Amino acid sequence: MEEKTNEYAASWSEFVYIETAEYIIKGYVHMPKIVKKSRLLTEILNTTKQFIAVTDCQMESKISPQKEIEKHDFIEVNISSILIMRPINE
């Protein structure tokens, strides 16, 4: 698990793989440091919010695999669309 030192310095961050019906997304998710670091992904998925922020990410289309991989500084993902979310150990 990597801790970022930018504007998210007051939060834990985790590099994750997120799969939805249409996309494979790899990027960083963040939670305030008031949450235990070991429960980061559980807390994100069990939040009452509808969307999670993903930073420094890339999106690969599952529907059109020939489409170029998109890179974004920031996206929001609807939690109800997530099929799988797991940490990526670099």
C-alpha cells in the first residue's frame, strides 16, 4: 500500500484494480486517515456515498478492447457499478 504525498497527504491511498461491466480501471482510491489503513477498501465499498474518487487512473474498455486506453487525473465511479475491486501490489 502506497501513501501519496500530494494534496491527499491527510488520507490513505491504495492502487487498485476496479472492474465494471464496461471498463477495467486501475488507479488510486483515497480515504481519510481516520479509517484504519487495513480496512481501506472495505470502508470505501461500505460507505453511504454513491461514488468513489479514483485518481491517476487508466480506463480500458471491455466492450471495445481495440479502443485506446484512456488516462485521467480524476474520475468518479458509481459504487453500484463495481463488480470487483482489489488492491494491486506493485
